[in-house]
Amino acid sequence: EVPVVGTFRLMNSGAEAKKVCTVFTPFEKRERFILDVRDRQGAAVPCSAAKQAGPMPGRQDYVELLPGQVIEADVDLRKDYALVPGKYTARFVGAPSVNHLPDSPAHAFEIHAK
């Protein structure tokens, strides 16, 4: 199967450096983040990966972003979602109590039949 890759960007739009917790984000090496993927009718597409609890975030779980700095991470949506040809939306689901990040806007994409 052909990968369905989404690129996630996080930008510091402030005037000062900012430390950001990467736990439950696509930037975390443990890949415990959750996306809200929905089909054309708005039904949730189940995720095969479970978000697992872990230790409290440590120093290694933070990245410092300078003003205007952007970091990116590519994610193959087919890795954890059974996607068939059709139209979908996907959005990052933040974990305000852990990483202090809000949910992202939904982004539309389409998978075409071969």
C-alpha cells in the first residue's frame, strides 16, 4: 500500500523562546499521539494504536523553539488507520493537561482507488 503521509508543523509565533512538551505529539519518539480521523460522513475511523500512559514528562520530552522557529514531523496515517478510497479529515488531538497544546484544525484529504 502507498503511504498516506501528513506533515505536522509546530511554530513558535511569539517573540521569545518557548519550551514545548512533545508528549502525545507526533514529535514524541514513542508515537503515542492521537489523531481524530473521520470519513466523509463524519464517522470516526478507529485507531489501531492505543495511547499509553507513561511516566511524567522529563527534560528529554521538551524541545525549545526560538521565535519564528518551525519543527515538522511526517506521519503515515495508514500505519494506525484502516483507510480505504474516500474522503477524510484528520486533526491532531491535543493533551492540554500534558503538552498544553490545543487541537489542530481539521485537514481534508482524499484517497483514490487504484
